[in-house]
Amino acid sequence: MTSNLFGETPARPLLITGAAGFIGHEVARRAAMANFAPVLATWHLAQPAPLEGVVAHRLDITDEDAVSALLQQLRPAAVIHAAYRKSGRGAEAITATGAGFVARAVAAIGARLVHISTDMVLDGEHPPYDESALPAPVHDYGRAKAAAEALVRTYAPAAAIVRTSLVCRLDPPDPATKWVVDSLREGQAITLYTDEVRSPVWLDDLADALLELAANDFSGVLNVSGPQALSRYEMGLRLAHCLGLNPASISPGLSSQGAIRRPRNLTLDTSLARRILRTRLRSFDEGLAE
Ligand SMILES: NC(=O)c1ccc[n+]([C@@H]2O[C@H](COP(=O)([O-])OP(=O)(O)OC[C@H]3O[C@@H](n4cnc5c(N)ncnc54)[C@H](OP(=O)(O)O)[C@@H]3O)[C@@H](O)[C@H]2O)c1
């Protein structure tokens, strides 16, 4: 795990798919800032906000020929695959089939692949989950991401498959955090689930871990999340406390009473990531305190 694909002269580029998205954009920003390697990015419908030192190309990952042609043209040393669609039209084709096209094209040029997966491939009934946990998704998004993992294993068996959890950012806030903070500031009552437990991770920690994995040769599933298991309700109370907002507007609720089944407890065991990564994966509390 010591080799660095980007140590060559001249350095080969790093390519990030989905770079207009929440995670992809931060990965591209941090890679460019750190002078990690020449940074290339792809976007689909919405162009990413321009980043100094990042060259962006338009790509639809459901177009296999286009994926293959772009990778043959750019010949990156590594690809961090962040493009996907959570729901709606074409979600399965983008999230699963598209990931397979990316994996096949990456393997064809002998590049490294870091594929972003999710705790949502798991059933939520057998926590904590280590890397040996087999996918047992309970909803469409989980099923599409589980199918993506399977395709990545088939076409790019040396890839790192990063299972992450709720990804948080305070400044500017991620959409879920923004909703909580805006509601509390406006004195609006909100309900947050007590029966849905995740292992939240801070976006900057996740981005650094992804970049670290792009430059090493770890292969297989790796859980990359914070070490603290929290319900949405517990996260909301902590957020309110940290920002000096009134937690009394937050009521506890039950996700299990909703129409769609969701995994109950997706606590991830992150001891392997802590052993092999230099990146510190801070807990939710540590990130708020900092
Ligand atoms: N955010 C989280 O809390 C979280 C948690 C666990 C795992 N993850 C995983 O992290 C990865 C990135 O998530 P994110 O939150 O950054 O998502 P995001 O903000 O929705 O970004 C996804 C990007 O994928 C692009 N995309 C969609 N369809 C495409 C296509 N056909 N071809 C090329 N690009 C396409 C989108 O571009 P357009 O909108 O322009 O189409 C978008 O910029 C996903 O694999 C997700 O499963 C995220």
C-alpha cells in the first residue's frame, strides 16, 4: 500500500467523475489545491463551478462508447467515480450500468479505480458492519448501488470500493444540514428519526481518504465513515447545540412508520480504514467542535 501512482514524471492525471456533484466537486477542489496531480473532471448536465487547475469534460456515463473514448484519450492514472443518480428516470442505468462502463474503461487502460459506494447496500439489521458484510439492500437506491459494486468487482477487481455513510458539511452546509439549520433559525418545528442510525462522515475527511486511496493499491471494500453511530435525531440535537439554536423545535420521529422501508441501523466498523489510512476520520462531535 505504499506505491504512489502519481509519483511518475511527468505525472499522469487523476480523473473525477460527477465533479459538479457534492462529493466529486470537493474531491476535485482538494486535489487541485494539494497539487496532487493534474486534475481532470467530468460533468453531465450541470457544469461544475470552475476550479483553478481542473479541466472538465462533458460525459454521460450511460454512453459506453463515450466513456471508453474519453478514458482512452485522457489516460488518467486513477479515476474516482462519484457520478450517479439516486432516484428518478434512468437512476438504475446511471448508478449501476454506468458504474460498470466506467469500471470496464478504467480496466482497459490499466488505471486505478476508486468507486464510491454506500452503507445503503446493507440491510440495517446486523450492525456493526465490517467490510465482509454482503450487500442485502432493502430499497431501489441500495439495490442499484449493490449492482454497481458487483459490476465493479467483475470488471475492475483491483478497485477500491468505498462504502461511506451520511456525508456532512457545515460551511456551506450539505442539503440535510441546511434544512435542519434553516428550520431551526425560522423557529419551524421539525421531526427527525430516532430509529435510523448512520455513521456520519465529514466531507473533507471523505475527500482526503478518496484521494489517498487513489494513490495507493488497496483493493476491495473499505468502510470510510466517522466512528460515531448516531440517529438523525441525535445529529439534529448536536447541530442545534453547536450553533446555539433551540433544540426544542426538534421532535423525535420513527422512520419505520413511513411508506418506504429503510435500513434501521447502518453502523459501520471503520477499524480497517483507521489502520490503513493516514487521513483522520473525525466523529460528528469532533467535526462540530472544530
Ligand atoms: N452524499 C451523501 O451523503 C452520500 C452518502 C453515501 C454515498 N454517497 C455516494 O457518493 C457518490 C456521489 O454522491 P454525491 O452526493 O456527490 O451526488 P451528487 O451531488 O448527486 O452528484 C452526482 C453527480 O453525478 C452526475 N451524473 C448523473 N447522471 C450522470 C450521467 N448519466 N453521466 C455522468 N454524470 C452523471 C450528476 O450530474 P448531473 O446532475 O449534471 O446529471 C452529479 O453531478 C454516489 O456514488 C453516492 O452513492 C453519497
